[in-house]
Amino acid sequence: MEMSIKKIEGENYKIPDNARVKIIDLGDTLQIKNSWISPNNLKQFKKYNKNYCIDEETGELIKYHNSNLLKNKTSIKNSMQKLFQIIKLNFTGKDNEIFLTLTCDSPVYELSKIKKYKELFIRRLKRKFKDSKFCYVYKFEQKKEKTTGKYTWHCHILLKDLSRKILYLDNDEIITPLWKKGFTRTERVLPDIKQSIASYMAKTTQLNQVKNGEKIYGMSRNIKKPIITKKIYKDVKDEINEKCNFESERTILIIDENTNKIINKHKTETYQKRKDTA
């Protein structure tokens, strides 16, 4: 028997005042996350090894859905949520930010190869602009070839120069010669499209056959990480309402497809900081 679960959008529930919540500070926005775990639905299951758990009521061995060498959709989605948070915190649509798309004329089927090309590009960029203080976030994506059906890799980079207020790098004269591998595109990160670029970078649709343990995104050491704290909901909600405007809420239900019972609930509340407090 294979354990199968599904995620669906659910009706938003009120977070209990005594619930422990996670607060994620993304610069101009705050997120409050709460998870509810059923005390009974998984009580009978005990881990047997990395591939199986055992149903203690029946003695049956149950195979985990992701007992193979590939990342599952949930793993990739969780990674992309973290990437989205990092981008939201570090790239706000200022004039010293640009968005790069780097592709290869010759198909690249190995992730290790596109990683090497990216590292060489960053090295050449820093060597050419020694006085600049770059920070960046990158992500590798795949595209399916029409002729072969194989997936080839390319790279996206969000780049910021911390040493100046305006960053201009000509695509044809600077980026393409430094990349050396094929077509490139350079775009400015404008305030009205920063959200769409963050969403584009964090999408999961162009990731296929990614092996467990392989990193599909990364960042420079000087990229800021989201500040995450854990508190009791009643201790923070009044303070947040004073400093922020409520923006949205979303609830995801995790359901056991075999029993159709709710295993987990995950709720996210998003708040926009007021300008005088951001």
C-alpha cells in the first residue's frame, strides 16, 4: 500500500489565541504561519526506515510516496517558497537591481554543467567590476526540447550592486560576452514588476527530474535572510495590527486520499507594513 496525500485550498480558520505561530519578516511585509496537526490521523503509523512506515494497527508496511531518487513536488514547492521570501526581502525594485536570463546555444543536460557556467560568469563579472559590491540570487530551470523531448538547463540571476544607487550593464556589450555560452537578456527590476519577477523566479513548472540533494537555487553570502521568530499568537496580533495592514490569508489542507481525512492544516496571514513603520 502506498500512502497518498493531496493538498487543496481550504476555508480559512481563526488561529487560536494560544497557538504558537511563526512570524516571518520580509522587509515591507510580514507573514504569520500556523499549522494544525491532527492528533489521531497519523497516530497509528511509525517510521520503519527511510522508505517505509508501519501501520501498528494492521502490521502492514506502507511505502512512502517519495521513496526514489527524485525530488517530489512538495519538496520543490517548499524550496521555491523559501526562494520567494529571500527575493522579496532583498530586491525591492531599486535602480541598482537587474534581472538576467542566461541560456546556452548548445544543449546542457547536466545540472553540474550549468552550475559551472554560472560560477565562471560570476567570477568574470567580479573581475571586470572590482569596485562593485554585488549580491545576487540565482536559480536553474529546465526547458523541454521539441525535437528530443529532453530537458535542457538555463539560469536566471537577480543581481544588485550594493556600492551604488544605479546599476547599468549593457546586455550586448557586457552580459553576453561575459556569459560566453549563448543568448542573454537583461531587464531592470522596476517597482511595479518586482512581485512578478519574484513569482517567476519561484515557479515550480520548469523543474523536472531533479535529484534529491541537488540545489536548484542559491545566493551570495551577503544576501539577507528572512528573520523568523516563534511566538504565541495573542502576544503578537495586537502589535502587528498596530503597525501593519492586513493583506490576505490562505489555508492549505493536507488530506489522506485513502481515508479522505484532514491530516494537517496550514494557514498563512500576510500583512503589509505601514510606511512609517517599515
